Amino acid sequence: MSHQVLCFEPQTRVFQFVLSAFDIGLPCRACPAGDCAAWCPLYRKVKMPDVDVHSGGCQCGAVRYETTGQPSKTAVCHCRYCQTRTGSAFGISVYFPTQAVTQLHGALKDYAFTTASGGTFTTRFCTNCGTSVFWNLTVFPELTGIAGGTFDPPSFWYELKREVFTRTQAPFVQIDAIEKFETSAAFCPVQADPTHLRGE
Ligand SMILES: [Zn+2]
Ligand SMILES: [Zn+2]
């Protein structure tokens, strides 16, 4: 049946046919295990039209998540933790209330360390491909950070509010966030980082 392979084609006649297939309870075999509710953005869009839902996941696809609503905070972070966590010049932090983030499937491994401010930074990455997907900071106990590049296309749907830790910004990076901070409001150092993570 043609509906089995075309569920990601919106706004076509096939789209209408897919909806008919959903409506009569047929599984869509384009999605793993026919689990359209977990995988198919089209399915969610149709079935939950009033909810602002975004999905994403790791590079290999094992870890998948979805968020509801708008993020509480967004920032580009030039700190050494984000530079080493990503292997890039900066991290993109998209924070949601933890209850607005649902991990649909996939295995995560946690790595926790103590920050210069004395808090705990727990990064959560895919055990298969190593993508850094989530993190939690004790300084923001109600929030879960999501790595901004892991959202499904169009990945950068959220508004970027600020840049933090510009003290370690790469000289070739230019970002036009409205607010820029040399460190961040939550930064309150009580101990020195190891040499490779030092920001000064
Ligand atoms: Zn993965
Ligand atoms: Zn950072």
C-alpha cells in the first residue's frame, strides 16, 4: 500500500491519503516499528494541532526526544565546558522546563563534573554515537538543557536571546545576539578549573 512509504510528504495528495490511513488505524511502515506517534512529525502535527511540539535526537537516531512549548532560555555559550563538550567553538543551549522534555527512546550515558561555581554539570550523550543531547545543571534545577543543533530541521526554530562566556569566544566567531555577557549571571567561582578548562 502506498501509504507505507510516504508519511513524510506533507501537502500533497499522498498527504491526504496518509491521513486516511492513520484515521482507519493502519500503521505507517516508514516509521520504525510502525510507531508513527513517536517518529512522524506529520502525525503529531495532525493529531495535536494545538500543541507546540518540536522533535529532535542524536546523530545515529537511537535517541529521540520531543519538547512542548517554547524554551525558557536560549543562548550561545562560549564557555570551555561547551567547547570541549561539543568539540566546536560554542554550544547552543536551549533550556526547557524538565517536564516539557520527553525522551522517546534511546540509551543515554551521563558524565557529571563540578563546575568552577561549585555546581554539578551533568551531560547526557547517546551511548551509540556520542552526540551530546541533554544536560542538567544544579544551578537550574527545574530545567533541562538541549543541544540546539539536535532539533530536527528546521533545527534553529527558536529565538536566540543571548551569548554567554564571551571571554573565551573564538576570535573568528561572529554572532549577533542582543545580549552578551563575559561570563553569566549564575557564574560565581569558588574553585579553579583544571588548566585545560580555564576561562581566564
Ligand atoms: Zn546516537
Ligand atoms: Zn557553556
